[in-house]
Amino acid sequence: MGSACSLYCPHEPELVPFQDTGGEVRMLIIALDYMYRERHEQLTATSDASVMVALAERAGVTDINVVTDTKGIGRAGFPTRKELIAKIKEDLQE
């Protein structure tokens, strides 16, 4: 995407690799398929999240958290706004 963006977005600054900069990469992947809804389209967020995890691991990222809605509404870890904000704050504390 970076090379494509630099071709089609001339106003954007050149992308700079983060590796060997001393920075830290953390990923929070939120995948919502909405399977608990009575009328829903077939979404692929959960399987897409698996692809993102594999891609991140291949890039050397080790701090990866995935939150999904597969357990259903009201279950522990269900991604409500409150839960997601708490997760982000928790990750920032580490």
C-alpha cells in the first residue's frame, strides 16, 4: 500500500519504516461479524483478523490482541465501547 499511496497521493509524505527505530508496535484487532443479529449479511471480519495476525507475526510484531464478537452479546469480552476503551487503556499502561 505504501508504494501505491506514494504514487497516487503525492501530497502524502514518504512512508518511513519503523524497524530499528527503537519504537514499539502493538496491535489491537477488532473483528465484528454481527452473527447474533437476526438479519445479517455474511461478514468475514473474524477470518480477516486471522489473516492480519499472520501478517503481523510475519512482520515481527509480537504484541497482538484480537477482540471478536463471536461469543455473543453479554458474554465476557464482548466488544462494547466500554470494553474496548478499557482494553486500549490497559494496552497503553503496559
